[in-house]
Amino acid sequence: MIYAYPWDVLGDPAAPARLAALGVDAVALAASYHSVRAATPFHPTHRLVDARAACYVPVRPSAWTGRLVPATPSWTSPDAFIRARDLLRAEGLAVHAWVVLTHSSPLGSADPDLAVRNAFGDTYPYALCPSHSDVADYCRTLVREIVELGKPDAVILEACGPMGFRHGGTHEKTDGADWSQVQADLLSLCFCAACAGRYPWGLAPLVRAGVDGSPNSVEDALGDLAPAVREVRTGLAEELQRLVVPEAGALPVTLHASPDPWATGPFAWTGPEAPVRTLVGSCWGDVEPSAEKLTRLRALASPGTRIGAYVLALPPRPADPVRMREEMDRYASAGAEEFHIYHGGLASAGRLRAITDALAMRR
């Protein structure tokens, strides 16, 4: 499966055939997405799209009666997903609706009380907190409307759980602080009005001390409070997943998932009782598959679950089909039965050739 945006397809008559020629059987097409500045190296009329978070099926006022309403895109048509879907299907490709849920800078900025707030009181406007019923209702409506109006072949859910400190909504300028993953996990704990009451008393000072210290783990920082806090965080992800997945009806649903109970962001924690059959783990990061990523991919497996690997075909990965195939083989040995390749619209001609050759080598 290759990932793409609607604007990669619309206005470029060659795009559907170009994606089909990669040797994939489906396209994960963005039906709702966060803010992005995206390259379009093949498009006949432009070379980038600067897009704010939006929904790419029509936004019907009759359906959106809650506090949060997604934006309609001005940079492409309001029914961009539907139009691109039809063009891709004409090439024999299945179209999965790629739905980003709790990641929206415009909505979080307009309603900051619904956004994640860390233990220091800093708000993350790109991160909607699913503790709020307004956010949960927004996510349910978003999936329901995309399924009803977009009529995809399947649904892929990203950010189906709490967003956190990393994967922000603006240019990243925090890496210089050299915070560890443990500190980033602590900064990802939300203390908004809806979350704060769920935690044990006295948590915020422990979190602040952990961020300013050098704990070996989140559990080390939180001490005796760690099990109760972990239950709150995993429960929050489970609640949203159980609310949202039924909105897809009979369509197959895939979750971008992580086995880490402290995970936030696009790949939120997903437990062994996940209400879907297919879980896709992030295999980004190191140029070569690390032991940690292979272990995490294996940890997603449970009886009856199909595992996918989300692999990057963009820099810093070399545009080398042999290395790409070897990488896929290693993820397959860790249990991956399908590959989600990022990204068919952003990749150069050389990288598209590498994807095509790598997939051909695996057949």
C-alpha cells in the first residue's frame, strides 16, 4: 500500500497510473489530515501545497452540530477525496481512507481548552485531547462522514488516541534541549481540565521533577503512581478507539498503533484487545531496522491480528531498492504481513523506481 494526498492525484492525469505502476494494490488516500507543507514533484501546475488541517469530503452543516468542525480546504476542492478516489479506482487500485483524528492545529488553536496541556501548563495547540467529549464526538463524526460520503474500501486511523510532546504542528525547535524519550513521554502527559481529575493526587510535581531530572524510565519518575497513571493513559486510547471504530460500519479498519503504554501521537498505544484486525507499527527512524523497532513490531502481534509495517521511502533512506527490499524482509521476519509505504506523492522519480524494484524483488 502506498500513501498519497488527494492533491497528488487531482490535476495530474498521469498520477493514478504512476501509483499503480509501483506494484501496490491499494492507496491510503488522505481523507482528513493535519497541517502540512507538501512537495508535489510531478504535478503539472505546482511544486508544493501549503495546507492547513482539513477534511477532504464535503463538510455538511447538518452533520457537524458539535463544537469542533473541520475546515474545508481552499487549496483543493471540498470533495477532493471522492474525486481522487474515482481516478485511482479506474486504475484498479483499492482506496483506503487515511483519517487523522486528534491532530489539528487550527482546531486546537481556536479551542485551546480542548487541547493537551502538560504538567507545566503549556498547551499543545496541534493536539486535541480525547478526554473531552467534544473531541471524542468530533472524531466519531469525522469517521462517520468520511465513510458515508467518501465510500472508501477501508479505513486507516492515525492519531486514534492522545497526541503528545513530539510530532508538533509547527517547525520543530525543541530538539536542542536534548530531552530524552522518557522526558518527552513525561511532557506528553496531559493535565487539561478533563484529564487532571483522572490522575492520582500529587502527580504534576513528580512529572515536572522528572522532566527537569534524568529518570531512567517513566515508571522511575512516577514511582508508586505509575501503574494508576498508565491505566488512565491506556484507557483513554482504548475509549477513543472503541468509540470511533464502529463508525466505519462493515468496512475493514486499520489502526496506526504502538505497544508502548506511554506512546502518544500518530501511533498511539493499542492493546491486545484492540477492536480492529490490522495494526500498523511505525518503522521510521533508523536507516537500518533497529532491534528495538523489530521488537516493538513483534509486540503488536496477538491471535487474530494482522501486522503491518509503516516504512519510509523518503530521506534519510537511500533510494536503493536492494536495501529497501532487505529492510522489508527484516520487518516481514518480525511478523509484518503488509507494508504501508510513505509516500507516493512526495517521493522523487528515483525513489519511486526504488519502491517499484523493491516490491518486484519481494514477489
